[in-house]
Amino acid sequence: MKIYTIHIYLILLLATYCTKKTYCQEYQIFTNEKRAEYILSFSKNVTWPTPSFERFTIAIVSGDSLLYYRMQHLCDSVKTLHNKPISIHLYHAISSVKPCQVLFIPFSKNINYEQLYAAIQQTQTLLLTENFPFNKSMINFTVTNGKRNYEINEQRLQEAKLKVNPLLLKYAIKTKEDWEALYTKTEALLEKEKSTNQEKSEIIEKQIQHITDQEKTITKLTNSIEKQTLELQRLSRAVNNKQLELQQTLQQIQKRSDEIEIQELQLGSLKKNIKQQQEILRAQSDLIYSQENTLSLQKSKIQSQKIIIYLSISILILIAFFGYVLYRLYAKTKRINALLQKKNEEIYEQNQHIARQNKEITDSIVYARRIQHAILPPQEIITQTLSEHFILFKPRDIVSGDYYWMTQIQNKIIITAADCTGHGVPGAFMSLLGITFLHEIVHEKQITQSDKILAELRERIIESLNKTGRTEDYKDGMDMALCVIHKDTYTLDYSGAYNPLYIIRNGELIELKADKMPVGLSEKSHDNFTITSYILQSNDCLYMFSDGYVDQFGGPQNRKFMTKQFKELLCSIYHKPMEEQKEILDTTIETWKGANEQIDDIIVIGLKI
């Protein structure tokens, strides 16, 4: 019978372990980090038709401040939602909620649904909930059988004039029958589990009967077994006590961990505020320094005025004695003034001559711009060849070191975007060379393979600039991306010198890498350019560009636009018409630049297959 007790004890320990494991799995699903992630995800996938708000506000009705700090930390890394800065608010009651764009509420038995919808009436507020009853919310998140599910109430969303991503609707629970089916499936699994447990219980009963039969043959060992049982019970009690102590310790550690995490998040916010205060103090210090300089100048001016007054008094006292001397000085001054007047007239004539020369130089550069634009492919020809495209061309100066070139020979369309070394007049000269050489290479020499075109262009540039191989000669050349599109086979051949090619297909950005060498003299002048072939599909979008866009300084922190942000921008607009994409790219870089000067020429070419 003692052996039976030991077996039952082991079974209880195993069941306790499995129960704890299952609970932990459920707890991991409902962590505050997961809640913050899905609140942010659903906020991104819902659109507001008339976004008149200045800040994107997310409100949380909960007594859990850790969720608020988790949400605040996650939004600090994202910065904006729907192009608006994010603001997070924590409320402890529905009646305290102020107008917001997203309202998150976990389930509570005391929820008053009429009061809830009255609080967000007449506002475009997205209601996100957790474990609400079916159709009581706009978007409700729940866990069934260890898996996350969600339902979407389209009627509520339409009443709030909100639009949800169609992909979310595809996978959402749409009917009450589907909702109840999930729980029916769960009940079936529980019944199956009970049946399995019943079978195990019968097996255990058989084992118990077998153990009872064996007890009759080991009566002589009963005393020893009883002693061992007592010792085992003592150890079991000790283990239980240790487990209780361990659970208490774990609870204290978890509580302390939550407190530390809250303190870390508060410390992050405090550091941010301290940084802002330091910037304010630095600005005030600069203002005080400027004011001190102004006061110093005023003091110097007053001192000078005093000296002038003293000198004037001395001159008045001595004027009788120095009358004759002053008269002589007056005559001498008059002669000097005449000489100065003549000198001023000469200087004025020189300034006029310099102004005329500057105007002639500016007129020459403006005329050079007309020449440069004249040799670029006409817009009519590009439109006839490429029906859907845009060319964003923004020179830094009057003339540009960036250029684009396109032609069609037989069934092949050849198009390139190039960035010459330098900008202004030097860059423009290089662009004229590049366009002229490209025309000769393709139309006269009939070279249409992308890597061969770059190689031939490199040889001509080196030869025309009389390069000797010295290190200082490496700076003259150009970076470019060149594509050859076969219209009959929908095949793309790409070769690049530093500049890559982006292809966006169904929202996924594919980057074709360029060779790490320029079209010009370099340490790799004898290496061959590589060629990458790619099978195009209908609605593929191709983008070629120079580095002027991603290197432009601006934004809140006056830093570069960067390649990552450029890729995200293209992925967010690729489905729009090409002309609208051009306007968005132009408006975005102008807004980013702000009061800063444009640091380089900019060219971005987009075309849709």
C-alpha cells in the first residue's frame, strides 16, 4: 500500500509540472510585450479617411502601468504612425478617456458597453479589446487552445468611418458560428483528453491491484518500507516547503523585475527629458553669451563716446591756438578727399566690370544648362517608349553632374541613371561626355550588352581624360545603374557601378547589387563588370537613382535620409501611379531638407512594367 502512495505522489508531481508548463505557455501569449506589438500592428493596418488630428493618440484603459511603459518604449522606436507623432495615455476608468485614435481595453466583468461607446461617439476611434464577447468590439483579440485569434466587427468600423486592411479581414473570425466553433473544437479536445485520462486511470487501478497482491508476499519488509515511507514523507514535506519558498522567491523576483523594468522605462523617459532640458539650457546659454557680447559692445561704444567728448572739449579749448594749423589741415584734407573721390570712381568702375563678368559667366552656365537638357532624351520619346514612368531630376546648381539616358534599338530598351564625379560645371562636362559616348557605343558600335557598355564607356573616359594611373586621377568618373530590357522575352539585364537597382514585386523589394568600382580609372580598372539577368513580371516596378537623395541632410535631427528610409518610402508608394510617386518623392525630400541647402544633384527614375 505504501508503494501505491509513492506512485500517486509521483503522478501528482507530474500533473503539477504539466499544468505549470501549460499555464506558462498561455502567459507567454498574453505578455505586455505581445499586447503592445498587436496594438501597434492593428493601428498600422487601419486607415482614417480624414486624418485631421495633429498627433496619433493611443489610449489604454488598464490598471497595469507596465503595459503603458511597454507601449511607450515600443512607440519611441517607431516615432510616427500614419505620418503623425505618437502619444500614449493611460486611464484607469472609461469615464476618464479623452478623444483618441486608438482605445485598448482588456476584458472586465464590470464593462458598461453603452458607456464605452458613448465615450467614443462622434469620434473616429478604433476600439481594440481583449477577450470581449462576440461582436461587442470593433477588433477583439482572444486566445483559443493556445493560439491567437481575432474577430473584426465591420459594421462598427463603418460607423466610425474607419477602413481596415483587406488582408486582416481575410483571416478574421467573421460570424458567431465560427466563434462558437472554436470553443466547440476546444471542448472536443477536452473530452478526448478526459477519455485518455480515464484509460490511464484504469491502467493505474490494475497496477494498484497488482501491487496489492504483491504486498502479501513482502510482509516481512513492511517495517523497512514504513520507515522509508516516513522518510520519504519527511523529504516530500521538505520539498514542498522548498517549492513554496521557491515560488515566493520567484514571485518576489518577478515583482522586482517588473519594478526594475518600469524604472528602466521611466529612466529612459527621464533621460529624454534631461536631454531636452540640456538643449534648452544650451540655447539659453548661447543667448546670454550673445547678450553679454552686445553689452560689451555698448560699453565700448559709450567709452568711445566719452573719449570723443573729452577730445572735443580739448579741441575747443585749443582751437584758437591751432586755428592756422586746422586751416592748413582743411586744405590738405580737401586735396585728399578729391583723390579719394577719384579712387572711389575707379573702384566703382572695377565693380561694374566684375558684375558684367559675373553676369556673362552666369549666362554662359545657363546656356550650358540648355545644351545639357537638349542632349538628354526628349520627354516625348521616353513617353512613347515607356508608357508608365517618372524621372525626378533635381540639379544642385544650374547644371548637373547627374544625368539620365534612354534609347531603343531593335526590341531592346536601354536606360541608365548616372552620377558623375562632382557637380555644377565639372559634373556637367562629365555628363556631356557620358551621354555622347553612350550614343556612340550603342548606335555606332551596336554594343547592347549591359556589362560591355559599361566596360567600353570606362575605356573611353580614361582615354579622353588622358589618365596616367596616378592616385589623384581616380576621382574622375561616374557611378551608374544600366538596364537592358528585352521587350519580347520580358528579360532584364542589369549592370551597375556602385549604384544598385531596386525591383518591387507585390510589396517585396528586391535589390540587384552593383559592382564596387566606378566607370573610370580605379584600382579595379582591369576587372570586368558583371551582368545580372532577371525575369520580369507584369506590374513590376524598377527604380534607378543616384546617391543625392539618400545623402541629403535634414529632418528633426539634421541627419542623412539614409537608404533604409528610402526603401521603406518606395515600398509604401510603389502601387500608386508613377506621376503621383514622383510628387511624393519630391515633396518628401523637400520637407526633409527644410532650411538646409541641397548638398548634391538628385535623380530618381521609376518605371512600371
